[in-house]
Amino acid sequence: MAVPFSIDLTDKVAVVTGGGGVLCGCMAKALGECGAKVAVLDLREEAAQAVADEIKAAGGTAIGIACSVLDRASLEGALDTLKAAFGPCDILINGAGGNHPKGTTSKEHLYKEDLDSPAEGVTTFFDLDPKGIEFVFGLNFLGTLLPTQVFTRDMAEGGSGVVINISSMNAFTPLTKIPAYSAAKAAVSNFTLWLSVHLSKVGIRVNAIAPGFFLTDQNRSLLTNEDGSMTPRGQTIIEHTPMGCYGDPSDLLGALLWLSSDAGSGFVTGTVVAVDGGFNAFSGV
């Protein structure tokens, strides 16, 4: 694949969780293009292997590993497989995450009639399922914390390493209807800052990328209709994105490669880089 610029990651070992998805799969391929040995981790083994195969077909080195970021034993098994194949991790991309319908309201605003005469199938704030909230927080926050615990111990012992968490512009400005996801991503950003300080004395840099709106398998049906036109929510997003379009997965690669490179960002830690077409900067007027 074409990368915006090349950095030398020869002999570096990169781990990408959620690597079978659209955005993190693109990141994994870019790291492979720059010479890293890439372990693509995903809950779906076939998706992880498909991305690894693409990296290898392009002349890179990669393996696909089925792994749950919420299961420490699964993560430790993935670490064993990684070390047997490539050695310890040098670059960790925490990309696994997502939302759940049980952490989502049906409407953007609460109206009194929703309380007095609730419509069938409408989920208000008061109806949110704690289990759904727990799932979203677990996947996004614990799904960042646990892989970091497992894959950065070798970094700490070796005195160097890079962690890049995937947050969201929701962490800056929460979107309507998705309180659990917005709050969970805010937790990821806050954890990024905390961890950057905590690991600073053992040579590990910790930063995050906060993507804006990109069409993925998870949100495509929410933002576009079957004919490719935008849904009302998708139209609102575009109207509030100064650059007037969705991002392309390749738009994330500049920030990814910069933060991955000790030569390029060796004095950068504890920052969250928004890649959102100006969405967070726009007040709506």
C-alpha cells in the first residue's frame, strides 16, 4: 500500500489489536510497509489472517492471531505466539473497540412525552441497560488497559517502546445518543495521559489518535443508506465537518507513522491527536 511517508521500522515488532477491522487493518499494513514485523490481533481469526496475508503478499512479515482483548489468558497466549515468531513487542496499537445498542438512546433529546406516554421500542436515558454500558466500557477501556499490561512489560524491561491508543473525537465532544461510547473513549484519552506519565521513566512513550468520522463496518448502516446516500445523522455529521467529507483510512497513517517513530516524535508523549476534518473545532455556527 502507499504510505504518506516512510519511516524505518526494520527489526521492530508491532502488535495491532482490532487489526482485522477497516481502520486498524490499514494501520497494520502501513506498519508492515515500513518494515515492521506485524502481529494482527482480532477476535475474528479469519479477519486477522486476511490482513496478515495482505501484508505478506506485499513483501512484509506478519502473522494473524485470534485474541480477545478482554481475556488476559487469551492475551498472554497471543504474547507467547508473538515472541515465538518475532520476539517481544516494540510498538502496541490498541485499536480494539466499539459500541453496543444497549448503551444507546433512541432519540437525541429527552422529551416529557417520552416519560408520560413512552412509545414502544424507544429507549430513553432511564432505560439504558447497565450491562450494555458495562460492555462498552469493558471493550474500549479494559480492552486498552489489559493489552497494555500484557505487551508493555517487555518494553519496560528493555527500556523503550511505543503505545498508541485509539480514542475518538467523541472523547472531546460527546455525540448524542451514544453516552457509553463517548464516555468510554474519554476514559481512553484520560488513561493515555496517565499512562504516559507512569511509564515515562522506563522509556515508553504513550499517545493516542482520535479519529473523526470514517465509514467502517460498524457505522456504515447508521451513516449511509443502501443507495449510498447519507442518512439524516450522516448529513448532520458532514455539515459539521468543515472539510465536508468522511475520512479515508489512509488519512490516519501520517499520525500513526509519526507517533510510531522515535526519530520523528521522540519527545512526544501524553498527547491525543485529533484526525477529524475539523469536526471538534467547529461550534456549529
